[in-house]
Amino acid sequence: MITGGCRCEAVRYEADAEQVLHHALCHCADCRRSSGAPVTAWLAVPAQSFRVTAGEARCWEGDTGSLRFFCATCGTGLYFVNETMLPGIVDITSATLDDPEGLPPTAQIQCAERLGYMARLEALPHFERFPEA
């Protein structure tokens, strides 16, 4: 079983790890706007293997019928459903997993919309924490 939840732990979920369909980094503009980040990692599972185990996520519906679920208390984005584009699938924001490194992403998607600087991350200086003043 994979488990996870929001930052304040008001909402918790689980899914059958044996049924993971894929794990991808999405570069689309819609995901960027929703997450406030340049890329969002999505772990896809069949809807029947996913369930909320504590609390209740709030839902926002986008123009294309996308349902984005998040914690109404802390604002953490948790999962995504779009029956037109991805019937029968729940996409979990994998950064909210209790073990986010347990299932590493295997692909990048929507690269046509990727921010240019994302392709050059290795060229940027690296710091273990914050750079010294």
C-alpha cells in the first residue's frame, strides 16, 4: 500500500502499490498554475485502488472538466481526476506520498510546454541548503 496526505495531515489517502500505472513529471501550464511550481509529479492509479482514509479533500473544477482535489486547511494539492482525458484514473501528486522517493518518476510529459530553464537545471549552482551570504 502507498500512503500519503496533505501538509497538515487533515486529509490522508492510500492506494494499492501493485496497481500503479505510471509516474511522470508534467510540464503543462495548467499544472504549473495549479501547483505554483515549474513541474508537477503525478502517480497514476486505477480509481478503484484509491481511497481517502481521513478527512475530506476540497475540489476545484477546471475548464476542461479536470477535478483538482486539495486540503481546504493547508492548501496542499493532493490528487486529480479527469474522466474525459483519463477515464478510471486518479493522479496523485507524488510529492505528497509518505515515501516520495519510493517510486521514482519514469517519464516527463507535456514537454512541449516545459519552461526553457527546466532543461538546464544541471548548469545552475547547487547548494545543500542555502548559499552563504
